[in-house]
Amino acid sequence: MEGKPTVVLITGPTASRKSTLVNWLMEIGENVIDADKLTASWHKNGKPHSITEEEIREPAKFGLEWAWNEKKLLDAISRKRERTLYVIGTASNTFSMAAKPGLFDVLICLKGTREELEQSMAQRPARHPEKKHHYGRTEEQRNEVLESLPDYYRKAERAGFRFIDFKMPEPDKLAAIQKIIGEKTTNGRLKA
């Protein structure tokens, strides 16, 4: 993607403060796509599904997954831009989207310990009162998130994501991301 603005995918597990980062980047005028808000919805058997109150408590039990609409995301990313684009969110198809050649130049995963994310989940409603559904609200959801962390981080590492601490203040996160962008080689790949 030489000569084109860098496209950065930033993901992380539930409660890794992705929405906080989205909001802050937008406030300072950065080019941001909130992939969850713009392109994601609940799916059942690969098709969009209107989730019920009962299902929201335990989506996995009902065979539901939160997935990005690939066409919408590709359309949003392909729009002409003059500067770095930050695509932020997490869904069941994040890692498969990250693997698409030429789609993202830099892959970032916001990381924390089990204890840190558990505490962050408890604070989510206060940080984002405008959100109607906070995944991680029920004990079952929190347990699912926390039990899946090792596998989530392994997948991110295998996919080539670079990790940064989700607890960093937003300006420090942006500085860390920009440092990683600066480490790119001329062919768009990160140095090992």
C-alpha cells in the first residue's frame, strides 16, 4: 500500500476500552471507523438476526455471533483518504478479515490481564452509559470473555497483531501505534 495512507486495525477483547479509544480519536480529528457500530450485527447461521433480551444474556448458547458485514467494511475502508485510517472493533470474523491481503497495513491488539479486564467489564456501563447492550454484563458473559482470553491472544499473535496495554492513556496508545506504523518496511510489512 505504498503511497496510500496506512490502514490500522485495532481490536481487543470485550472491555479493552476500544470505544473509549474510538471516541477520543474522533474528538482529536483522526480518521476513524468504528467497525462495530458501522458494520457489525448479531448473526445466526451466518445471517443477520434480531437478538432478543433472553438471547443477549447468553448469545453463544443460542448459536449467535457478533460479526462484521464484510462488504460494508470493505466499502468504508476503500474510500479515498489522505491520512491514516484507524478501524476499531472486535467481532467473530476479526481475524479472518485481518488475514485478507492488502486490507490492513498494521494490526494492533489492546491487551490486559484477566484481572484488569474483569475490573474493566465492571466499569463499562459507567464509561459508556449511551450503550444499550454491554457484552460482559452478566456473569455468564464475563466468564465467557475471561475464559476465552488465552485463546483470543494466541489467535491475535498468530495473525501478526502487535500488542499494546489497554490501560495506557489514549495519547500514549496513539504514540505506541504511531511508533509501530513507523516500524513498517517499504513493502508494507512490519519488521519482525
